[in-house]
Amino acid sequence: MKRLALILILLSLAIISGCTSPTPAPPPKAEPPESLTGRSAFQKLFVTARGWAPDARPYLLQSGVVGDNKGGGGKAVLWSASFASAALRSSKPYSWSGIDAPDTPSRGVNPGTQDSYTPSNDFDIQFLKVDSDVAFDVARKHGGDKLLQEKPDTPVTYLLDWDHTGGKLIWHVIYSTSRNGAPLVVDVDATTPNSHYSLFHFFQTGGRIQMAHELPPLPYDYAALEPVIDAATMKLHHDMHHAAYVKNLNAALEKHPQLQSKSAEDLIRDLSALPEDIRGAVRNNGGGHVNHTMFWKIMKPQGGGDPTGPIAEAITQAFGSFSDFKTKFNDAGVKQFGSGWAWLAGKPGGEVQVISTPNQDNPISQGLFPIFGNDVWEHAYYLKYNNRRPEYLAAWWNAVNWDEVNNRYAAFKSGK
């Protein structure tokens, strides 16, 4: 009887248990965001990149911001680095993420897509002696603290690249998500411990730190000229290459402060008058600054078409037709050996001609007026067109801003 009672009790418990829903497991606890300094993130990325290519060398490291993680203190929850392999003749980006958020890479190291682009500014990681947190402390003393006091929500991003002129790695501490239009950028020597130098000549104006020569913001979005020029090329071209010319020009002028008040155009107008120790640097970097400042302005979204107004008349008079002019201009760009520019230049007598110049040389240095020009350095087109320079030159006419070209032609004719 006792045995029967026990069996009934057990059966009842089993029935009750079967009708009762199991207690759901608690959801996994979200991991807090992890922030790293640039060097700590770089080490993780570098190890993974060496698995892709044993000879992988970095050429760029930059941070990103997500939500409330604004990048203060030299740390960030997102870092990305690009690596080049001479053996594979290609490059590959990698990213590290320390946060779970929409539209961000998963936590840890994530590989990107291999590309045929092979940069010339790669460097040895052993040169990185100063971390991003130290760079941030330097930037604080050069206007960063004041800016964050006035605008505490300002994001801070970090970009590390190689300075060819000084033979150093440079931290660019950028008080924005992009150098384009940033209210403050402070450059810090990342190679020499316990030391820093500003590559810019700083002065205060209206609470904003400026330099003798500044990187102008793009007059449109990075993607605005697509499909002629892709957003990645515009960002690389403006934020790195043009910025490097400005940086190196300011560095050269620090040796001769009496020249810092001169415009870049005046500096390259008579190169023989410059001190010999900076003549080459001003020719290359002053020319690069002048050339690119013009370049951004003579392009616009939905540009192109046939020229109108006085410039159209000048082209027809000098070359017979716009079609014949384009052929001559493109031919000058194709035949320019190595890096350089193709130009429509104005002569002192008022006529116009097509010329090409090597490197960053500008027609101003030859006593000519640069009405407009096209950049045929590989960094201007290689990501999209690879080695197909003629294709880039032909497509470029669809982005020309003829209104600005007419403005420049009017300045030439007026003798300005």
C-alpha cells in the first residue's frame, strides 16, 4: 500500500513537472565596449596581416568613433590599418573592433578585401615609439582642451602615417571624424620618445588654431564626383596627399619665418629667390598645395559638358574646336612620364597653350598662368582606373566646373 502511494505521488509530480514551462535562460550579458590605444590595436592588426603576407608592411592606421565613444584620451573602439605586400604586389586593410554595434565590424580583428594598390609610404612598425594617448596629451596643450571645453561632444580621431620629409611617423590628432573641415588638427612626432614637434605654424584667431598654410575643405562630399572619381580616391587624395603637401610646406617655412606671410603662389613664382635649403621643399610642396587647391575648385558634381562663355571662345580660337583641344590636352597627360599634370596655361601675351609639368611643378614658376589642370599622379586615379590613365583622362571631363574655369580665365585676362 505504501509502495502504491509512493508511485502515485511520483506520477503526480511528473505530470505537474511536464505541464510547467521551464524557466527561460537569462539573455547573455552585453560586453562593455573595449577601447585601445593605437599601438595596442596596431599590434593585433599587424600579427594578423603577417598571416596574409609575411612581408606585410603598414602604411596607414586610423581610428573611428561609435556612439558615445568619442575617442578621448588617445583610445578608440574602432581601429583600421592598411598593409602592403611587395611580394604579392597588393595591399589589404584590416580592422579591429571593441564594440557590438550596428554597422560596425564584429569584435576582434576583421580582414578587408585585397587590392592591387601598392603605396610608396609604407613603414617599419619599429618606428612607432609614441602611442596615441601621448599624442592626445600633446594635442590638449595645443588647443584641444579649449576646443573640448567649448564643444565637449566633439569627436577625436587619430591617423598615423609616414612623413617622407622628416623620416618620421606622425600622429595626426583630428578634432572631427575627418580631416576635411576639422576645426583643429595637431601633428605629433610618433618616432622620437619624450619629444614632439608641431609641423604647423600655429597662431590664434577667434579661438581657433590655424597655421601659415591650411588644408582647404573639399567644396563637396567625397562621393559627389562619382562615377568619375570614387569616394575612396577623393578621401585619400585630399585628406592624405594634399594634407601632406600643406604639412611639409609649413615644416619647410619654420626654418625661415619671414616667408610665412607669403601666399603659396608668391612662394613658387620665383623659386630662385628662396633660400637654397628649402627651395626644393617649397617647389614640391608649395606647388602641390597650389595645384590641389585649384583642382578641387575646377570640378563639381554633375559637371562637364561643352565649355561656354569666354573660355569656350579662347579654346576654339587656339585649337579649332573643343574636341581637338581635348585630344591635345589628354595626349599631354598620357605622355607625361611618371607623375605630373596636364595644363591649359595662359601666356603673357594673352594666348593659351597646352603644356605638361612633372611632379608638382606649376606653370606659375614658368611665368605662365594656370587656367586649369588635371592631376595625372597615380594617387589621383589608381584605385578606380588602375594603370588606365587614358580612361581616367577621358572620363575626367565629365566633372569639370566650367564656371570656375571661366573665373580663372577672367583673372588671367585681367592680369591678376
